[in-house]
Amino acid sequence: MKALKILTIIASLASGDVLAGETGPMPAPPAAHSFTVGALRVTALRDSVNVVANDGSVFGKDVGSNAVAALLRGVGLRTDRILLSVDALLVRSDTTVVLIDTGLGPAIPGSLGASLAEAGVKPEDISTVLITHVHGDHIGGLITADGNSVFRNAEIKIANPDWIWLQKQPEMKQLSSAISHQVKVFDPGEDVAAGITSVPIAGHTPGHVGYMITSKGESLLDIGDTAHSSIISLIEPEWTMGYDNDAEGGKSSRRRILNELSQSRQLVFAPHFPFPGVGWIERENGHFKWLPKR
Ligand SMILES: [Zn+2]
């Protein structure tokens, strides 16, 4: 059954369509897409795919599913669900191997481990794990199915407000206990690794951050969950997003960051945009649009 489901998802991803009636996080084939930022070797890694029902609970919570359907119809997409990629980012220098976010982990199971292997990296090679925020699709891959830490040689860096919040969640107890000896907290805005600075982006979770990666005059911003859909979140950034803890905070951050990115022409990695999720934000008629890097 699981093999059949994976094959169906592969076919679905290839055709741009998804399995009728299926929603929620699903397996996706491994993929690793490498490029350079200055002297750094950067790789987008596929973990899984999240099929979100257009039922008014996630996208356009304040405007309703009919408005979301009209937007999707307007750009020629199916109106009953939204397909989100779930990806992570690897940043390698001569001396460090940094992984930003870890996918959904054993619950699906996610393909992050296989994608890392495609990039020639073993879990024990990772020197630092950076977390954008502590939602399951970003931290699930920190532990194995039997609850052990996956990246056992790594420091795991989490913004202090999110680490406090994570430890208060009873259902995350196994995960937070398994990694606690590796966790190093930071304040949003601090430098977290060589060439990598955390960027406070409030609203999605208490300590949600992006990461600015800089080397030799080039840069890439991992925007975390500032925007989830390369279509809806950019055309209507002020529609309420059901995944944002603080809906108003999420909207104003989304508007502000998209504005800044469209003006600065900053290269972006967006973990939920179509794989590999690398490109630019452009302004168009008072809205925004995604320009993928080819
Ligand atoms: Zn997410």
C-alpha cells in the first residue's frame, strides 16, 4: 500500500496533479538540487509534500474557500486543494555542514535522509542544524521512528521563544527530550553559523526566523514559513493563514518581507514553494509573484 501510494505521488508530482480525495502530508521522492552562494555549496533537499484541502481552514481563513477557489481558477489551477512542497536546505563550506530544517521525519516517512544521501551527506556529517520554527514539518526529522536524535554530532540551534514553546507541548515531549542535550538557543537576529545570520520574522510562531546566508558578495535568504504557497501567499499576502499562530503578525510580516524582497531582488529559498524553491519575489499590479531560478 505504501509503495503504491509513493508511486502515485511520483506520478502526481510529474503531472502536476494530485491523488483524488487525498489530503495531508504525503511521501515524495528524494531530490537534491545544488548551486553555489559565493564559496558555499547550497543544496535544496526534498522531504515530502503537503496536500492542503481548500476548506477555509488554512488558506484564506478570513475570506473563505470560494474566494480561494476563484483565485486558483484565475491562474488555471485546480480549486479543491493546494499542493505544498516540504523541503530543507543544506549549506556546505570547507569546514561546516549546516542543515536548515529537517522535514516531517518518520511520521510520513519523509525523504530527507535519502535526499541527503543523494547530496553525499550522512546524518552524522551535519555539524549544525538550524531550525526556522518548531512546527512538525520543520523539526519532525530531528528524531528517528524510535525516538533517537538523528543528527547526533550536530548543535541544534533554535530561537529561544520557539524552544520555550516547544517544551510546553506535551505531544512533543519525546522529541524535545531526545534533542535537549544538543540544543543551543539564540535570540532572533543573532549570527548562528559562519556566514549565516538569523532574521526575525514574527507571527508564524513565537520565535519564527529566516536565515540570511552570505558569502563573497552573494546571498540567499531562507524565508521559512513567511509564505506557504507560491501562488496564494503572494497574490493575497494579507489573507489569513491558518498555520500562523498570530494571524495579524503573520500578515504584516508577509507584506513587509515580500515588499523588501521585491525591492532588493534578494535571492530566496522558500521551503514550501515548488521544489527546489529557489527564486525571486517580484511585484505585479499591487500583488507579488514568484520567479523561479532556472
Ligand atoms: Zn512549514
